Amino acid sequence: MTERAATVHADPSDRLDPALLKLAGIVLVGAVAVQLDMTIINVAIDTLGRDLHATLSTIQWVSTGYLLAVAMMIPLTGWAVDRFGSKPMWMLSLALFLAGSVLCGLAWSAGSLIAFRIVQGIGGGMMLPLLSTILAQAAGPQRLGRLAAAIAVPALVAPIVGPVIGGLILDGLSWRWIFFINVPVCLTAILLAWRYMDVPAERGEHPLDVFGLVLVSPGLAAIVYGFSEAGSRGGFGGSHVIIPLAVGVALLAGFAFHVLRTRIEPLIDLRLFRVRSFTASAGLMFLGGLSIFGAMLLLPLYYQQARGQSALDAGLLLAPQGLGMMIALPIVGRLTDRIGPRPIVLVGMALATLGTIPYAQVGADTSEVALGAWLMVRGAGLGAIFVPAMAASYYGLRIDEYPRATSAVRSFQQVGASFGTAVLAVILQHQSRGATDAAGLADAFGHTFWWAVGFTALAFVPALLLPGGRPAPARESTVASEERPPSAAAAAEPSRA
């Protein structure tokens, strides 16, 4: 470990020192490219289908293939960080994402574009958990709230900014530039990481859990695929949905059985669920992904289908949500470090629910100004949910457990987001059958938004189990933890059941 990196880890102060802020800035450059790409592509599907002479069912794999690659890479990332170090893996993920972006921009057919999107997904699937792991290990639990707020910026703002950027590119340039725009960003991120990223260089000797990888990565991919098929086909009844979901559940059940019996370090350590704060965070990320990312699908569709807005105008109408997030994030980060995640999340969920209810009552001529104001409230609530929830996932864990904790939580969020998007897409399709005018479509969206509100209410259960106070200092090892004498701080630490 270099002297500067040691300073970042050893500093007991709650202050965000310059070295830590520099590290956050370096990794966020790369994260912006990944998060924007995931949302920009959504507004380009129709254009891609026309230009590449592909049907909707074929071109939809541009998104589905990417998501499957992301789902398969998330569990592997925790082991890779332990084995090769965070800096080499970060630069490798950036290089893969860059290569995939260039190849996508040069694609000559729908098939080649889908294949190159999978390359992109391999890089992007590693980058998101790497981002969380690098900053969590550098910050320690007592500064995680403010660092989690920085991590959340691209993740929460991208769904708002992405459609606007995508609309501008498609209106004025070729669709190939939605991929080429990643090139300068990724090159900058690689250069910054190579020159300035200063993180611990220790590497573990844990062998790869090959059998676990064969079970968990295809299992997650099968579930994500099943949910994607349900959303695109408008139901959960067909064999294209039931078979992959059943296979995915069977593989994950086999993985759980394997984890309890294996003697090597598993890719996703289910023993982490003995820590109450981690379990609550994982449950909240799943249910939050279900309700919040599902609603992210509904919002632009409402403006485009029920109000007749273009993709660009719909993106601009969603901007208040991003503004609400940006206002809330700095406040939420500081409060999480001071008073703990539970009260912040509960307030955030109340705000998110309050900001969603008006959309459950929309009509074809509901005031867009009023909806924008409620959307700002919703955005502030979203920022107050995911930042403390992600920070809470590390409470009570050793620093060496952070990479696998990140992989597990990200996996739950990925599955929850896929499930929520599929469920709400199916509900919307059923509700909109027979709708012949804007009023009928608006009514269908209103009914579907009520389901989103209900899913949000379910997330109050794990939110109540989050820690209600500040975290104790991170434990460096099991031995150190066992030798530490009881104290008030230790008593406040989330216990292992």
C-alpha cells in the first residue's frame, strides 16, 4: 500500500480529505459513461430498427443482450477485485466498455450490434460494483453516506439526462454517435485512473469458485431474460417466460445449497445475510429497484403516449426529478453519516410515494407544471432512499467483505429492477387494451402508477430494519473484531444473528 493510500484508509476523521475526493472524481468519470449509455439507448431502439432493417423483437436484444451481460458479470466482480486488485480491474472494465462502444458505432447489422453490446455489457457490468467497492473501501463506514451520495449522482440523474442527450443526438447526428460519444469519456477515465488512481494494491489468493460461477451467473441472466420477455410479450404465461424463470430459480437455489457446503470463498457469500443491516439493505435495494426503476419506465412513456410529446420533450419534462435528486443528495449524504440511514430512508420513501401518487391520478390534460413540481419531490425522495441503503450494506462488515457485499447488493438491485420493469409493463399493456384516445391511455397509466405506489409501500418493511444510528469503525479482520472490548459504539453496531 502506498503512503497516500494508507492515509486515506487510516484517517479516523469524518472529513472527506482531498485524496478521497480525487479518487471519487476519477471513478465517477467512467461511471457517467456507463449510466448514460444505459438510458440513451432506450430512445434509440426505434431508429436502430429502421436503419438496420430489423424487427422490434430482434432489435430489442440490443438492450436485452447488454442487461444479460451485466447480470452475469456482477457476481464475478467481487472475486476479481480480491484476486487482481481494484485498479487493474477498473481499467480493464473501462477498456472493455470502450472497445464495445467503438465496435457498436461501427456495427453493420442488427446481429453485429447485439454482439458488440454484449462486449459493452461485460465492461459495464464490472464497472458499477467496482465503483461502489473502490469508494467504500477508501471511505470506511463513517464517511459512506457522503461517498454514496457521490456514487448515486450518475445512477440517479442518468435516467433523466440520458433521454435528452439521446434525443439531441438522434435529431442532429447519426445513431452511431450514441456509442462514439463514450470514446472520449472512457479514454479520459482510463488516463486518469492510470495516472492518478491511488488505491491499495494487495491481492488475495482466493481460488475462483468455478462451480458457483456456473450456477449464479447463468441463473441471474436467466431471470433477467425471463422478466425482459414478460415485459415485451405482455404476460408471464408463455414458455418464453416460464422456462427461463424456472431455470434461473433452480440455478440460484443450487447456488445457495453450494454456498452452504463449499470450503472456498463463494462469489456471493450468503453468510453476509447474518448481518441485519446487510439483509435489510439487500431487501430494500430489491424492492426499491422493483418500484422505482419500474416507474422510471412509466414516466417517459406517459408523456410520449398519453401526451404526444417527443422523446426530447419527454426527457426535458422529466428534468425536475433530476433537480430534486441533485438538491437532496448532498444533504442526504451528510445526514446519513450523522444520524444513520433508517430515518433518512423512511423520509425518502414517504417523499417518493407522495411524489408518485399524483401520477396515479393523471388525466390527458393534467397540468404539466404541477406534475413537474411533484416530480421534484419524487426525485428528492429517490436520493434519500438509495444513498443510505447502499451505505447501510457495509455496516457491520469487515473491509475485506466489501467487494462481495457490493456484488450481492447489486445483483438484488438488478433483479428487482428487471422484475419491476416487467411487471409494470405487463400491467400497463393490460390496462391500455381498448384505449382509443388520450384520455383512455392516461387512465391506463394512472392505474399502473397505483401499482408502483403499492410496491413502494412494501419497501417500508426492510427500511424499518436498517440501522438507526452511526456505524462503528470498520473491522479489519475477524480476529480484530473478536479481540475488541465491548463499548457503546460496538453495542450500536448491527449484530450478526
